[in-house]
Amino acid sequence: MSPTVARESLDVEAIRSDFPILHRPLPNGMPLAYLDSAASAQKPRQVIEKLTACYQEFYANAHRGVYQFGVRIDEELDAARAAVQQFIGAAEPEEVIFTSGTTMSINLVAAAWGRKFLSAGDEIVLNEMEHHSNLVPWQQLARERQARLQYIPLTSDGRLDLNRLDEFLTDRTKLVAVTAMSNVLGTINPLDKIIAKAHQHGALVLVDAAQSAPHLHGNVREQNIDFLAFSGHKLFGPSGVGILYGRRELLEAMDPFLTGGGMIDEVRRDESTWAELPAKFEAGTLPVAQAIAMKSAVEYVEAIGFDRIADHERRLLTQAHQQLADIPGLQIHGPDPESKGPIVSFSVDGLHPHDLAQLLDQKGVAVRAGHHCTMPLHNLLGLTATTRASFACYNTTAEVDALAEAVRFARKKFRLA
Amino acid sequence: MSSADYDDLYDDFILDHYESPYHKGHLSSPTCQNAGRNPLCGDHVELELLVNDEGRIEQAYFDGKGCAISQAAASILCEKIEGKTLEEIEQFQAQEMLDLLKVPLTATRQRCGLLGFKVLKSMVYALE
């Protein structure tokens, strides 16, 4: 896959200059090394400015106004929807639904597709590395519909055990819910294989792209993805907005999720009819400004280029693996760098993740400690919590150095040999 | 609160209790026991008390797993409450517990520091 002509690499300093927050001094005077983009990404001024411009120049409620702002806001919203459509390779903009985030998107499918199309004895295929948001809704749906959950086993290094896929993905399977990239292990799942197998058995596939969206370029048509969910805030976009993609025929067959204003065609006292896509699934007032700013977010990533981002992040990931593996008593969870995205979760003997994260904070290094919304995975690992560092296009090799140094500092502080 | 204060979060007092806890283990016949978890980070603390007929705590033991703050706090708590009466425990406030730890804690870490305390208080209420 390496190009014959050397690809111009990502200009990290230029990118960093786009992110105002990265240059603010921390209260304790340390420089900030923000290594928690897997939890949420920082925002470039292009996104912040779009959001602000919306509120300062043309804000109005969408779909209501005959006046100038009303027309302008609709144009901006349409443009944002089209930008997301292009970003994910969807056939039509009506297949792009704005939601409040990945969690809502998945709940929408579980409710609006699941309640209608899942029967007793049907099966939903999951796996133990999934985030709670791509697990609990299916669990609850299965209880409600008396369906069964099947879990594809994981290998010892945290990948899906595809050798055993046929045991769990059968003709009883109606839906496979799978993450494109694990938010803890970093594992990049082989979607093509899973989708092919699922479709062979007549099952649909929902891909949780919350973590992968800023790192892996996907195309829902090329990859034959039935449903796709991701959030704006991990993609350098604003908080409070996310996306559900669904193939048109699927969305049209589904009943509405939330009902009320905006998603109706006609309302009488005792009955109502529903609006066309995408409005059918956009009840109430959208997070309008945030949806509009999504255009700036996807354009920001596209302007840098996924290949350049991947090269840069791979460099940081490899460096992190090398430097952390050198630290006594430290264990990295998950596969080798070739099989994962820019996420490193690890444990240090004798140092609880919360204490470690606290001491790292003293050195200006921001990481996350806890179960990262993956209790079944942590259960499988035999741990209650881990520490996680994650990298994005604005991180530097110096910041990875700072991470390793800070872990050594923490060990010393805790009097570990 | 200055940044220097946060730097002292893991001073020798906390680390000593974390490494060499007071009364970590179990009583053969506890008068009462209780356990609690901090779901956010998985800290776990179990307390066992031996209370005499006059309502005075003769021995306090704890067991558990978790961050240094939660475990050290449980150890410090056990040291503190031995010899106290149940009535005195009822008067024991969260702020006093935090003061015992000597280090300043953010709101998040206070939950860790108060885990053992909460386990104790709910146990004592149940004894009434």
C-alpha cells in the first residue's frame, strides 16, 4: 500500500496552530499533552468559527422560516448533510440522519428497526470489546423481543476470532453490531469479512464508527454497510451532534423513533402520519448550529487527508508501543500496532489507573483512566480499570516522549523499582 | 488551591498507608460488616468491626482493591475509629474524614477518599 512517490507528510505544527486550546497554558504551568482524543477530540478554529458564525450571522430554527435567516439556515443544514453524505460515501443525503450522537443513533436502530423486525428466537451478534453504547441497547432489545445475544470470541491479543465466526453468525442472526475500531484495544476489525458473512446469512450489519471516524476512511456503499453510527465530537466537531446512516430501504421500512414536531406529515387528534426521510427520524429541533459545523469538521479531516493522518498516527503509535514496553511492570492491552488504531491502553503493576492518571496530569499529560465504557471487556481482561492514551493528528512525538517520562515519574513516586 | 497542593497528593502519609495498611484483613467474628464500590473507577472497600456491649469499636479491619487514595483512606479510617463509640461515629462528618487524609482532593477523588467512610456510615445506620 505504500506509494511509489513519497507522500508529503502531515504538517503537525500547522495543524496545531488551528487548535486554540492546545496553546493555552495549564494552571500548573506545564505544557498540555492532550492524549485523550478517543474520549473527545479538540476543535479546530474552523469548526469553532462555523459554530459562532451560525449564532452570530444567520441563526434561526430550521425548516420553519420564510425569512432570510430561515432560508440561509436551511441551505447550511442541507450543505452539512451533503458534506457528511460525501464523507461516508452514502448514495443520498436522505440516508444521513442527524442525531445527538452515536449512542442515540444506535438506540434509534434498536428501537425503530429492532422492535419491528426482531422476533423471539432471533439472534444479535456482538463481541466483548464493544462500547456499552453498542451493547446495552441490543441487550435490552433482546430482552424485550426474547431474542438471543451471541458473542464472537476474542483472541488473546484482542482481535475478533474469525476462525470461530461460523459458530456464532448463523441463519438465526438478524443483526451484527460491530465496532470499526475498539476504543480500548484500538483493534481495527475486518469489516469486509464480517459484512460478507452476515449478508450471506441474511443479516444486517450496524457499524459503530465513533472511534474510527477520524482515523479510517470508510465508504458505506463500497463496504455494503447497512447502518453506520458516529459522533461529531470525536471527529473534531461540536458536542451534541452525531450521525446515523441507514440504507434508504431500511430507513423507510422502519417506524419512527422519537415522535413529535418536525417528523410528521399530518397530525389529527387520534392519529398522525410521518414525514419523508430524513425528517422522519429528526423529531424536534435539531442541534442546528452543531449539525452545520459538522461540515467544517469533515472538511477539516478531508483537507489533511486520511493517508497522511494514518502515517502520522502510526508513527506515534509505534513510538508509544516501543517506549511504554520498555517500562518495567507495564503491560499494553490489545494487538500489535499493525492491527490497531492510535490507542494504547495499559496497566502498570502496583499503580492503579486513577493514581497513574493523576500523576500524569501533574506533568501535563492528559489520559483517561477507568473502564472506558467497556465493562465486559475489562471483565474479560480481569481488570476493573485501565489507563488509556490516544493520539490524533495534532499530537507530536514530543508528547509521546512526555507520556513515557510521566509514567516513569509516577512509578518512582509510588516507590516502584 | 494552588498547583503545588495537587503535587502533594501522593505525599508520604498516603503512600505509607497504601503500602503498609493498618489492619488490612479480616476479623474471625466481626460484629458487623459492609462493603462498597466506587463504580467509576472500580475501587472496592470492605469494612469489619468488632463492637463491644457498650457500643465501643474495639477493632476495625478493612479489605479492598483500588486506587491509593481509596485504600489509604480506608486504612486511615480504621486507625481513627478504633476506640470510638457508635454515637461518636454518627457525629463523624465527611469533611473530618477528608481532613484526616491531609491532602487536598478534587471532587472526583473525594469519592475515592470517602468510600470507606460511606461504607462505615451506612453500616452504623443499619445497626440502629
